[in-house]
Amino acid sequence: MNQLASRTKMTSQTGLEDLIPDITGDIISFAGGLPDPAQFPNQAITESYQRVLRENGLDALQYHNAKGYRPLREKLAAQLNQENYGITADEIILTQGAQQGLDLVAKLLLNKGDNIVVEAPTYTGALAAFAAYEPTYSELPMEMDGPDLTQLNKILLTQKIKFIYVIPNFQNPTGIVMSLAKRQRLIELANRYHVIILEDDPYHYLRFSGENLPSLKSLDTEGRVISLGSFSKILAPGLRLGWLLADPELLTQIRYLKDGTDLESPELTQQVVADYLEHHDFKQHLANLRADYKQKRNWMMTALDKYLPAGFEYSHPDGGFFLWLKGPANLDFDKILRERMAPTEHILYVPSVNLYASKSVYNGARISYAAPDEATIDYGIHRLSDVLRDELRQAQAL
């Protein structure tokens, strides 16, 4: 269909549609970053919906502006300022998940052909959001303490960069945490070269071991950091509610773009979340989440230790939802997924080719431990490992 816009060719090649497929009863999905449904505060959210509709229903069902429900923005500002963000409610806009924030920032900053810096690997949903604006990419290899900033300095010396996209906490997909030294160095480089940083931080509250580190936004000295957060991972993704923090001048332009996109995120949902935060113990809820995901991570690492063949390695994250699985260079996890894992074993993961802007790495996969129970994790990793062992044997025989 030659009447389609050129961006559709870019957006059809991201693999994002495979993260949350239509699940049948026999499919085990380690692909999408789906939270554990057992942790959804269903009863509390129900009570909040009832209270909001009973006490404030006419207002909650009316149009409002794109900035979002002010009492919720004030609660967020107060929460974040406990971690030295130094922001006000006027520096927050409420979005339809952090995913909309990615799209709004790309829409704000990118013209066709503009160059952006991304980690390698990175979140496939970000690549999908950026793809519609047809950028070019410079990749930063991931090191054990975050992206390679020596490479970033070389890029910034020689190229015009529109923004730097990073996931500093429990990076999606590797689980790596950017060190404090690298956070400080990244801010320094952004200031020196006058570049915006897009900080994607949906797993901020899901650290289950180690020490919390200051966000990039809290270290920002010149208003260069745009930071994204989300209730999807810490309340429920069906709420489709996130937030974007930015310098007031940038936020004004983002608000104009959101006006044209959807007018506003649903007011009813925003008031319900504000009510939930007012009437329930959110700190205890977060503590429960951290304990649950730590246990699930341990289940998956135990299964990998038990079943994974020699020649493979995996990450040991201190938070978040994901393990990064890496195999020998001659294995193609995408081909294995398409030809064996999905059609015959009914087990899903995200192949590394979809997690690199360059589409150049095939011997890795992102696997999520967040949603399945212990038995499912054990069985799924056992079957995955058996297939990988067989594929490795065949590759070595060639």
C-alpha cells in the first residue's frame, strides 16, 4: 500500500507486538514485562473507584486539562522530593503510562534523520516509540556499571545528538544499574555538550537488594533531564498511568503536544490513584512487591543454575523484572524462537535482535520472572534449556 507514510515501515520492524501476544492456556511467556497479578491491589482500587464516583463523580467524569489531576501531581512531587528531586507539581505531567512519555519526547525533539544515543541493548518499546519519527541511532555498549561513557564522549565530540536515552535502574533488558560515578559523569557530559537526557525509570521502586542511588533528574543542574515514571509496575498496568518530569519550558511544549494527542489522561483513573495513595499504605505495598519479585528472581536463577547448559550466562539483577541470557556467538535466539520455542514448546522470550537499534546481535534474550509462578518458571526454564542444549549441539556439529 504505497499511500502509507514512510514511518510505518520503521514501526513494523520493532518486534513490540510480540511482547504481549494473545495467550492461550499452554503458552508460557517470559517475554513481556507483565507484573505479578497476585500483587494488584484489587480490593483497594475497587474501594477507591467507589469512593471517587460517590463523592466526586461529576468532576471525575468531566474533561480536564492535559497536565493532570493536581492533587496527584502534588502527591508525586512530595514523594519524589523525599529523594531530593527538588520539583513542584508544575514540573509534572501525567501520561498514559511511561510509554506515552517516550512518544511525547520523541515528538518534541526529533526530525527525520536526527541522531539519538541509546544503550545497547535497550527497551524495545522505546525503539518502537522513536521509530515513528525516523531517527538514526548511535549505540552505547552496556558495561557492568552502566553504558560506556567513553564511547558516549567520542560520539558527542563528532556528532550532533538530539537526546541520550538511558534506563539507569535495572536496565531493560540487562538488569544493570548505572553507578553513581557514571550518573554524575553523564550529567557532566550532557551539560558540556548541551544535550537532553531522557531518563526512563519505571523500576525505580523495585530494588530488592543493594543501596538506592540518586536519579539523574535529582542530579540535574541545568534542566536537561526529562524523567519518566509509571504506576504500571507498582500498581497495575491496566490503569495506564505514568508521569513525566521536565523543566517548565520543556514541559509547556510537551503539554501542547499531549493536547493534540489525547487532550488528557483519564481523569477518573487519576483521581482513583490519588485516592488510593491517600487511604492505603503504599510503602507496605511496595515492600510486598519487592519481596515478591526477589523471590521470583531467585526461582528463575535457581532453575537456570539447574538446567542451563554450559556456554551460557545470565545476569543477576538487584531489582526490576528481567534477566539477560547470553549464549555462544553462533546461536540465533530469534530463529530458535520462531522455529522451535514458540510453535512447538509454546515458550516465549524477547530475542536480542529486537533489543538493539542496530539489529546486530542475535545470541541473547530477555526473560522476565515477574508474572509466572514457581512451577511455571521451573518448567519453562527446563524446556528452554533443553532446546538451547540441542541447538548448541547442532551448531557445534556444523
